[in-house]
Amino acid sequence: MTPRTTTLAIPAVLAAALMLTGCGTPDAPKVKDLTGKTYEKAEKIAVTAGYETDDVNGQSANSYTAPGSKTMDGERDFDEDDPAYAAWTVCSQDPSDLSSEKDGSEWVLFLYMVEKPADCKDGEITTEARKRYTAVAKEEEAQEEEADDGSTSDTSAPTEDDYRTIDDPSFTYTGDFTADTGLPDPQEPDADGSYRYSLCEGSDYDTASNCYPAEWWTVYEEYREEYDW
């Protein structure tokens, strides 16, 4: 081999070695069938087999990516850190290479979980269970939306017929705004010591769920002005 050939060959060998070093494992770590295992047990087995803890991902068996799923509508949540899901068990498992080059450098093991073993058949959630999970998911979504938009009704809140203004014939001034009008004081404290209501009228927070109603505020302002309270 001439010196020139030797000079060219060495970098080629180094390049090949670097290419091998930069690649991940072409095949996913071998993990036995985890069907019927709780997430906690399945995760331990997967980590022992070679997965990182963060690369074991639990999802509901009716999630969009799960076997047999055809829609994203009504995906039920699964949270491995919530004790409420501790008894859920694996229905199927899917090792996936999430690396952009698909070179085996980012293997993730997806575990598709069911609430009870009977909800799983042949690696997929059953039709009956899918309908049930979808119903639960939609109910939870509706509750979240209701909480977010502040539409939850307060059955204890006074209606227009329940409170009195200073102009009502039955109104009597005692110096106690709540007793006199039937309305809560806008500065009424909550159980934790914070204010129960936000004074949102005319502010950027007028859509907050705990705003003191504008009509109540009008009664309050009239009361203060009339009695210098």
C-alpha cells in the first residue's frame, strides 16, 4: 500500500466507525408480552429490558394511536401518576422509533391500557368498552368546558326576586348590607381567606367565573351612596 493509499484509507475507517457510533439500536429492546400487567409492573419489565423510564408511555386503549382506533373523538385519558389508574392493565404494546431518521436512536414503548382485563380482546379494546370509554371522555370534556367558561350554576345565589334594593317597600336599613338586601357582600371572604368574588365590572376580568354580578354591584353602590356606608 502506498503512503497515498494509506492516507485515504484511515479516514474511511474512522468515518465508518463514527457512523456506527452515531446510530442507535436498529431493533427495539426485546420485551415480553405485557398483557394483563399493571403499568407499574410493565414499566419495570420494560426498563429492565433496556428502555429508559421516560421512554415508556402509557395511554388509554381507546386513544387514536391504539390498535383498532379510527377516530380522535372521545379519547379517554390515562395517567400513570394518578392512583385512580393504578389497577389498569396492559392490553397491547407497541415499540416505536420516534427518531426523525428512523435509525433506532429513539425507541419508545407505548402501552395501551384498559380499566379492567375484560375490556381487552386480542390486543384491542372491545367494542362495548370503547363506547363506554368514549362516553366517559366526553362527559369529562363537558365538565371541563363548563368549569372553564364559568357556566356552573350556583343554586344558592340570590335571584332578582330574592334580594331587595333600597327602593323596595320591604327594605329596612340596619347597616348590615347582606341582612338588608339579601345579597352577599362583595368583599365576603372564602373558606381559604381569599375573596370569594372578583370585582370585575369595567375591568379586563369581566369574564372571570367568580365575578360579582353587575346587578348586585349596582345595589351595593346605591346602598353605600344612600347611607354613606
